[in-house]
Amino acid sequence: MSGGGMESVSTSRHQQNGHHSSKLCGYFQMPLHYPRYTKSDYETMPEWRLECLLKEYGLPISGDVEQKRKFAMGAFLWSY
């Protein structure tokens, strides 16, 4: 294993009786890291990036760009 890198994990195959199957699993796998964007990052983030981020975490990507921004900020920003 190389130091500090991520290992590749196949999500399109699953193991069945010790053999790999080529069936699609269709399950959600939580990303390893929590996003570390600031409020100003979300306010200026392009719509395509917001959609990628929400999709990566299995969250809905419907609505206009402002609704996506508000949803992402509500989901990922914590107030202290």
C-alpha cells in the first residue's frame, strides 16, 4: 500500500460465494471526508459543483441554484 493514498474500491461488483459478480449493486457509499467549504465558498460555487457535491453525499439536487446553495449550506455548515 502506498503511504497516505486512497485505495481503489469497486462499487459496481459484489462478492457472491467467493466470486465477483458483475451485477450493479446500486447502494450508497458515504464519502470518506466531510466537505470543508465556507459560507462564502457555497455562495460563489458554480451550480455544477453544487450538484456534484450533493450527489456525492446522496442528497437531492432539485431546485434552482439558490435552493441548492441554501440546501448545501444547511446540510454542511455548522454554527457554533
